[in-house]
Amino acid sequence: MADIPKLSAAPAAERESAAEVFAARLDRPMGVLGIIFLFVVLGQLLATDPTLSSVLAVLGWIFWTIFVGEFLLRAYIAGFSKAFWKRSWWQVIFLLVPFLRFFRALQALRFLRVARVARFGGVLSAGVRGSRSAGRLLSSRIGWLIAVTAVVVLVSSQLLFLSGSHDDYATALYVAAMATITGSGVGADDAFARILSVALAVYSVAVFATLAGSLGAFFLRGEQPARAAEPGDASAESDPAFPAR
């Protein structure tokens, strides 16, 4: 942090590099906060006690303030360069969407469902944050895939519950999990449910293909040393890794 003031006179490329280094240092703590934030948003959706709802709302805004502060600090280190904004524009959208709830006066216009958009946006933002956090915390491809799939299930179930496709969250969670894993439908006939069914079906196919490729690569790597060590193999005898006895 002491080096940040010195960056004011640094070239743009150096500032971009410093911003990436700064982000890498915060990968793990921000990743943990992102995962916790996902469950805070879920708690806000399910909480019925007014006190608990207020506590979770305050906690959610504290987390969001941290995320915004971290983003702005990275932008400052990068010198608010065009390259930074071009690379991070989508993060700006997900950071701003939850603030739509402050414009509830716009709901006088029926075609602007601001509160609903804000809640949907908050869930999607938490999901994106949770997926990025899984990528920061997990280096294994299979582990990352499992974590992201869990995030997709949680986000999909919350969206189904918010949209009214299912009145019971337990049912929404079950059908979202089945749709994400097997590609089956989400058990509702409204327009949003149909769109989500298609999206989850595509995701399930992508997950299956990625998992099959990862497992295939794992077994192929395991077979190569065994084949090389087979007796009488000319390639193994001539390989310096297998010295003659």
C-alpha cells in the first residue's frame, strides 16, 4: 500500500501490472467474502423474522461496500485507464444493479419493475461473485466445477423462488438441482422457467463434457508411465529415463 502514491507518475502499463498484483494478493480474502456473501443473499431471501432480515440486510451492504471499495482501489492503482474499464465494465454493471432498490419511486411507472429487477440483479451479482470466488480459491478444475455448479443451483433456485415459478423454496432448490445436474425441466410453465430450463440444460451438457474430458485426461496420464515401463518395449529401453542394467 505504501507504493500506491508512487504510481501516479508511473507508465500506464506499469500501473496495470500493479493493479493485477494487488488483485492477486486479495484473491483469497475476497474469495472467502464472495462465498459468504452468496449465503447472506440467500438468508435475506428466506428470512421471515424482521430483526434477522435487518441484520442480514446490513451485513449484505457491508460486504457490498467492501467489494465496491476493492474495485475502486484497483481502478485507482490502474490509473482509471481505458484498458481497465474495457476489461472490467461487466463488474461495474453487477456492482451497480443492487443500488436500483433506492429508486423505488420509479415504480409509479408500471413497466419499470425496479424492486424486482434489483432483487434479481442482487441474486445474479452474488452468483457471479460466488463463481469468481470459487475460481480464486480452487486450483483443481474438478473442484472448481463442483463449486460453480453448487453456485448455479443456489442462484437458479433463488430466481425460481423470486419469479414465483415455485412458492416453496425447498421445491425450487430441488428442481434447480435436478435441472442443473441432469438437464431436466424446472417443473413450471411460465416464460422465465422455460428460459431457465434451456440455460440449465445447456449448462448440464457443458458440465458433463468438461467432467468427461477431465477424467479422460486423468486416466490417460496414469496409463502413460505404465506403458513406458512395460518390459520389452523398445521405446522404453532406448529412453534415458530407463537406464540399462
